[in-house]
Amino acid sequence: MKKEEPLNPEEELARLRLPRGNETIGILEQRLGSSRVRVRCMDGKTRVCRIPGRLKRRLWVRENDVVIVEPWEFGGDEKGDVLFKYRPLQVRALRDKGYLKNLEDLDSF
């Protein structure tokens, strides 16, 4: 198993992933178990999201992590998938660029 080399800070910010289409940024409120989490999204909704199987072992999340959520097309607006987790340096860059104005709990970054 090959380990990925960490990116230097300039590369990490140059590759900053932004939400596309109907994706939204959210902050993880609570881990619910069995790859499910509760996320408060930028659009004002709280969703119960799952971590898809392809990301289960690669994406370790904790409370107050900033993530990209894709809401489900079916099953209402209260469910979604977690697609990406931002690192602390990326969170600071997002906050400086004005993408995180609706989320207040980001003072720790």
C-alpha cells in the first residue's frame, strides 16, 4: 500500500476544491455511527449524511470538520452524501475568500 505524499501549502491552496452543481459546504455537527453524520449546511438545512463506501476508509471525519455535501435527489432534502473534507489551511483560505460567511462556528481555525 503506497502512502500519498503530503502537499506543500501552495499546492494545497492551488487545488482548493469548491462545490459544483447542487453541492454545498457544511460543518459536521455530530457523528451518528455506521458511517452516518449530521451536517449543518450553508443553505440553512441540517442533513443526515452518509460517507459513501468508496470513501469510508479514506475519509476520517470529526465534529466541526468542514465538508462538501451533495444532497440526495430523492428522499427529500434532509439526506445527502459527504464527498470531501477540507484541511485546516483550506478552511482558512475559504473563510478569507468569503465562502464560509453563513457558518459561525469556525473560530477554531
